[in-house]
Amino acid sequence: MSELQRSLVVLEQFGTRFTSWIGSLDLAALYKESTLARDHRYALQSVQRLMPPAEEALAHELSVSGGAWKQLYSNVTSQLSVALERDGQITHVPMSFIRNAAYDADREVRQRAYDVELRAWQNVAVPLAAAINSIKG
């Protein structure tokens, strides 16, 4: 997947150039002349760029490393296991189980799950902070 992401950067840069070209068009004049353009008004308006093409290309290049950090975040959170006491026994459950307990009808179950969740996130705070900081730039 990492190799594919690097290769896709070039393709995305071509997409950025195409989008930039569309953004340079006088869309109002184009709509007057073309039924096809009018039929695709939303798509044409949505691709008008907020950044100059060079900055868009740079953003795409930087997205490769951001994608890696996003994957790290996903891997860490999906594999996070939490020790939970139930019926006098401690069992290890996935974080998704704890998150679902936030909606339990029993207030005590919700409170216990909340406390366990906060402790669990502290155990992976450093890699998650690095991942989030990288993703957010």
C-alpha cells in the first residue's frame, strides 16, 4: 500500500493540474455555451481550487507521509486492548467494546467504561499524539 501511495502522488498531481485548469475557466460563460457544463455545474464548481497549483502539488506530496501516520493511528487504536473487570474477573476487551459501553443503560457500567477508557488512552498517548500532529500538520 505504501508503494502504491507513492506512485499515486504523480497521478494526483496530474489531477491537480486538470482541476486547476478547470478552475481557471470562466464557468459562467461556459454554462451559457454548454448544456453538458450546466449538467455538471456542481462538479465544476466543487473543483475550483483554493490554493495555487504548486501548493496543491506540495500538499499531495506531503499526504504520503500523513497517510502513513494515519495508518499508524488506525493500527494502534484498532489493536488497543483494555482490561475490564466483569463479574469479579478481569477480561481483556477491545476499545470498541468499551466505547459501546458508553451507551449502556446502566449508569455504573457507563462510568466504569469511561474510567477504563481514559486510562487506556494514556497508555498510547505518545504515538497517537505524534500521529495526530502529523496528520493535522
